[in-house]
Amino acid sequence: MAEQVLFDKPKVELHVHLDGAIRVETILDVANGDREAIKRIAYEFVEDKAKEGVIYVEVRYSPHLLANSNVEPIQWNQPKGDLSPDEVVRLVNEGLRKGEGAFKIKVRSILCCMRHMPSWSMDIVELCKKYQDEGVVAIDLAGDESLNCEANPDHRKAYEEAVRCGIHRTVHAGEVGPASVVKEAVEVLKAERVGHGYRTLEDEALYKKLLAQNMHFEVCPISSKLTGACNSDFTQHPVITFRMDRANYSLNTDDPLIFNSTLHLDYSTAHKHMGFTEEEFKRLNIKSAESSFLPNEEKKQLLQELYEAYEMIQSTAF
């Protein structure tokens, strides 16, 4: 696929699914559940992001689903078949670290709870605790947004534990579900970032409140069109409102394998159809770095790298 490399400066990506970013030629190996295949997809992911000019990325996945545990819930330390969720995390970590060394970019990971499997959520928190010193930086909640936390209190309990333990939190919300899902994510689950968040605009009071709080929205332009989450006319995309309001947001690929896309395509689409300039690309990447789940010292280093690459004087705001 020919692609226009519009913004060739360093970039930050915060919302991309590992199992939605597998190379086509690797899929058969992964389907077989091979341990080396898990490490391979993680390693190749880092290589692909480095080629896109990404210098920091947070990649997310469900350890249970990658362990082929999508039928029955299991304990994170009890294997089902060949792989346990715990082993999946360890293997992914190995692949990511190898990729970091080879391609000189920084990678951290986010572990996903699934809305349809609330019994997995506390397992995810325990895995976050176990691997927090090995690159796991946060917890996520993905899946059917009609399954709210009132019906699934296990998700709420898991997020309460995450807050107690200092584990960072993001939630898929307002992609296809109403603004009330975003409100629940922020107020009940104490999300620090919102995955997608387009429908926030349907609740003006909530949107203004989140703008004032500097809430970060993980926006995925190509994804949002192909999933039907947003108007197929890119000139009507909610991120245009985010841009005009100078909101805190990032541009991300979400599932590049599924959408046959790259980060370059998301950027060129934002430029061609949404009025994005190079200055806005710089601003959103700085906002992305500020909203990353890195420890403060590493975050400052990342910001300094961006400011130097963008030939900007560093702000004293952070």
C-alpha cells in the first residue's frame, strides 16, 4: 500500500492492540499458540512501530484471549492448554524488550479486561501488579459497551484495586456506546484516559468538564470510520472538534492489521480531511507524551526528546 509520510518527526502512540497489529505472514504461527510466535509478534510489532517513526508506544492486549482462554475464565496462574495468561504476559514482555533493544524505541504495555468476561478482571489487576516492573503500566477495559459496570461489578472492583495499588487506568468508552459510558469510565472506574470517547460530544456538560480536567482521548481516525463508530465522512469526525477546542488527545491506529492501515495513513487522513497542520501534530504528540503512563522522570525524558526533535522551547507546564 503506497502511503504518504506526511509527518516524519518522532511520534507517540497510546492506543493500539497487539492482536490487531500482527503481520499477515505471522498469523498462522500465532494461531498455533506457539510460545515463540507470541514473542515474535511482540518483537515484530516494535519493529513496525519504529518504521513508522514512533519513539514511544503503549500496546494493549488481553492475556486471556492470547492464551486462547476466551471460552471459560481461568486463574492467571493456572494454565489452560499450552499457555496461561501469566505466561503470555511474560512472553510478550520478552518480545517487546528484545524489540526495544534492536530498534531503539521505548515500549510499554497495557493489559485488557473484557466487558463480557468480568471474572477475568481481578486476574488482570494481579498480572499488572506482578509485571509492573517489567513494562506493564496500566489496565484497560474493552468490549461491548452495553455491558456496564452496574451489571458487572467485578470490573468496578478490579478498577478500585487498581486505584488502591497505583495502577494506571484507561477505558474504551464512547466509541459506539453513549456518553453515559464515558461518564461511568471517568467517575466510577476512575479512568485517567478514555479510549476513543467520540460520543462524549453528545453530553455538552460532560465534555466541558473533561476538557477542564485535561482528560486524554485516545482517538483512532481510520478505525472509527471502518467500525462505523463515526460518520464515514472524515470532515465530520469528532476529532475536528477536539482539535478546535485544543483538547488533550492522541492519534492512533487501534488495529492496523484489521484495517489494513498504518499510523502514516491516520496522519495523512487527518491532514487531508480534518484540517490538521504540522503544528497540531506536534502539539498532540506532546500531549500524548504528557498523558503517557510512564513514571515522571521517564516522561520528562520523552518530552525533552520531542521538544528537541520539534525544535521547540520546552514548556515549563509539566
